[in-house]
Amino acid sequence: MSAAVLVAAVVGGGVLFLMRRLFPTQKAGKLLRYPANTMQGKTVIVTGANCGIGKALAGELLKLRARVIMACRDRRSAEEAAEDLRRRAGPEQGELVIKHLDLASLGSVRRFCEEIKQEESKIDVLVNNAGVYQCPYTKTEDSFEMQLGVNHLGHFFLTNLLLDLLKTSAPSRIVVLSSKLYKYGHINFDDLNSENNYSKAFCYSQSKLANLLFTLELAHQLEGTGVTVNALTPGIVRTRLGRHVQIPFLAKPLFYLASLIFFKSPLEGAQTPLYLACSPEVEGVSGKCFANCKEEELMDKATCEEAAKKLWDISSKMVGLND
């Protein structure tokens, strides 16, 4: 038993030390406050709104009286989340609408968009929030590597299918959640789908870099339309996104403690996407990336227009955008 305790102490100490080095300023500042009717009359789509940042964001938008479309793969989980959010929002609140959306299926994305275009007269904000992180090697329904397929290609297809409605709803906004882990990836154009080699960490970073390049190219294409698109890096947030990460059993309690100290809560993580969805300060701003509600300087590989255009063209072919 003493040996186990010693091992736990050593591992835990290492975890705490590593957390302090990697995430010294993770905590967000004060929570944003907007007038209660800020989003009244506005329709917002949030993918992955049943948990984590997406749920927290949906809750804040609901309090601001928006019509929030929760686009989720797990309908039961979405219904439970919606019930919780309505209970917390108070008497004066907007509306929650649950729609099924599986970003690992292009057919599901297409059906979702067809429903939206039939039922909604406008979209004021589209928030591409849902994602998977370092999952074991699996493929989507359309044979894409799962992280690339969900984090990039699914949202790429979704956004493009909704562009006409977003344009007729202008001024409107698109918000894309990326990650600072983009720094550790590059776009492997020779094996974009990871057929020859799979590293779950690299594939996540590649997908998050793809989010930034998608934002860059889309901003160029949307110039003059009244539709803006911006990305953000939320920081390290306590969500279920890391459920595939294996942590030694003895280190789990200390890791949980460290997450309470160093990680943001989902509500704190939702502040920057809320800012990009609501704030008049970013009206007309497009093609940028934000962190903690401030513009973030990106590495050159995330601002390469040639790579962004090349990725756009390849992504269009992969999802059959022009078919």
C-alpha cells in the first residue's frame, strides 16, 4: 500500500507540475454580461449543444432570449440538457429547438440542412462547436478518419449547405471552435485521411489547423456578403472531450484536482464563442481568431492562404460539394 501511495504521489506531483507549466493562465476573466434582450428575435445553431462548451453557450444564449437550435447526435442527451437549461434560464427566456445532427454522416448533415431551410426563415449565427478528441482509429460513415471527418469535414459541409440562408439573413455570423493544439499539426496533403499512418494526437491537431484554414478561406469568399466568420481557441476546458484519454488509475484523483485548479469550467470556456456570437465589438470583423475575447496572433501555417485554398478544394471534392 505504501508503494502505491508513493507512486500516486510521484505521478500526481508530476501531473500538477506539468499542469502549472502548460496552463499557467487558463482561468478566464469575468463572465460577459449583455442586456437581457440582446439576442431576442435571433436564431442561433449550436452543434454539440448537449454538453460542455456547447451546452453552456446554449444556456447563455437562451437567457439572452435567442431561438437556439441544439444540433446534436444524441437526442436523449440533448433533451436532458434542454430541460436543465430551461430550468436554469429563469422566467424570461428564449426558445430551445432540438435537431438531430451526426457530423460523422454526410447524409445526416444534408438532412439536417434540408430541415433547417424548410423550417427556418433565417439563421443569424452558426456555431461550429462539436468535436471529437484523440479517439481510437475509426472512420465516419463516409470513410473519413473520424477526427478529420467530424471536426473539419462535417462542419465544412454543414456550413456550405447553409451559406445561402446565412447570406439572406445578413448581417449574420459563423463561429468556428478550434484549439491551441493546432500548433502541433500540419495538413498532410499526401495522406489527409490518415490511411497510411494514424496518430490520434496528430490527427486532432491537423483537424484543428484545418478549422483555422477553413475560416481563413471562407472569410475571403464571404467578403461583401454581410456574413462574417471567425475562429476561436477556448483553452483547456473541463468537458467530456477528453474521454478517450487514458489516465493511470492512481493519478485520476490528482488529475481531477488539477483540472479544477487549472482548467476552465464549461461556462468560462463558452465566453469567447458567446462574445463572437453577440458582441457589437466584432460586427463586421471576419477571418480572425480569438482567445479570451481578444484577437489572437496565429502561427504562419494557420494563415497560409495557399494552404487554405488547397484544403478548401480537396475538402469540397471529399464531401462532394459540387456534385
